Amino acid sequence: MMKSEQLYEGKAKKVFATDDPALLIVDYKDDATAFNGLKKGTIAGKGIINNQMSNRLMQRLERAGIPTHFVEELSERETLVKRVEIIPLEVIVRNIAAGSFSKRYGVPEGKVFSAPTIEYSYKNDELADPLINTSHILALQLARADEMETIRRYALRVNEVLSAFWAECGVTLVDFKLEFGRLPDGTIILADEISPDTCRLWDSKTGEKLDKDRFRRDLGGVEDAYAEVMRRLCGHGGN
Ligand code: TMP
Ligand code: ASP
């Protein structure tokens, strides 16, 4: 597969065209940002971990019936994916209060919900990714009602599959962010990445944070946390 021109460089990834118009190559960087790019840094080895972890989780989700953009891991940092039109939404599922939920509603971090919550943010850097509801999504024509039903169903199913999977690794899936895209025929598939950048992952026994919050909150041990959570995933034989 020929890597041709760079189409896009995001905060954590570069995206390249290939000689097949239906396929792209994603190249994961070690760069990290937080607070809409206000905080910048590097997490050594993160690109490798996020690439490999995301691919492994996407393959697991495919087996559970959720269509994803994953095609083939090409190298430590590069993956071949299906080209989609990204729906500009961050789809956030939460099992336990943390982060912006705790701040917005004045709920202590760690409060376990009786059922998962789902919310959406409008992916728009100038507006700093504001929270958005389904009727606003329809008004802005970001997605259709039937697409939002599919996205919601997939997101909650991803939560079931990944919560169970991480639990087997001794890790609690606190919350996570997904992005979806449309194939040329309109099919909705899971895109972007699933990694410690986009999930809150807590050690099930100690509650230790094993995700990007260590970077966001200057907790130290950032690289070690990424390596540890990758080790847990790999140590889990069942795929
Ligand atoms: P939040 O509590 O800050 O809203 O974050 C919820 C989840 O979404 C958390 O697992 C981190 C992830 N996330 C992203 O992947 N990208 C983002 O830009 C933000 C703000 C959060
Ligand atoms: N990656 C996002 C940014 O730079 C935010 C985050 O993950 O906290 O804004």
C-alpha cells in the first residue's frame, strides 16, 4: 500500500492518502494536548501504544458486530483504515462520574451510575467542542435522526463490550469518547481511536489512573501508566 500525500495533521495523528481512494493511512504521534490545545507536551511511546491498543480494541468490537474503520496494522505507528466522512461529534459514554461531568454537575469523581450515560460534543475547535443535544445535532444537520439512533446503539454496545473486556484486565472503564463516520454508501462505522487518550481507565483494585488524566492533571508517571495499561491488555490472553 503506497502512502501518498498528507491530508491532515491533528493533535495526535497524521492522516495520509493511499493509492486506493477508499483507504487512508493513520500515523500516530507522541504529541499530547489538553484543554483544546492550550496544554502541549509529548508522551514518549504513546503513538505506538495508542495505535496497537486501538487496533486490538477495534478488532474485538468487529467480532462483537460493531463495524469499524480498521483494515490492517502496517507498522508500530501506522494503520490502514477505511476512509469515512467524519461526523463532527464526540460521543461520550460514562459509567462513573469524572472529568467534565463531575465539574459541570458538582458530583464527586468516582460516583458509579446505575446505568451508563451518553452525551455529545460538537467537534469544533473555535467553539471549544461545546456540549450538544440530539435536537441541535438535527437542526445543524450534523447527522440524521436514524444515524443518531445507530450511533447511540453502537456507543452503548461498545461500552458493554469494552467494559467487560477491560474488567478482565483488572481495569475499570470509567468513560470514553468515540467518533463515527459515514462510508460512501452511507453506512455508519466507528472511526478515530480508542486509547488511553480517549478513555478513562482506572486500576480496578487501587483506582489508580492509567490514562491521559495523568498528563492533563500533571500527576506524573504518564509514560508508565500508558505502558502499564498496554501490558494489562497484552497480558490478557483472550484477545
Ligand atoms: P470529559 O470528562 O473531559 O468530558 O472527558 C470524557 C471522556 O472523553 C474522557 O474519557 C476523555 C475523553 N476526551 C477525549 O477523548 N477528547 C477530548 O477532547 C475530551 C475533552 C475528552
Ligand atoms: N485532546 C484534546 C485537546 O487538546 C483534549 C483532551 O484530550 O483533554 O484539546
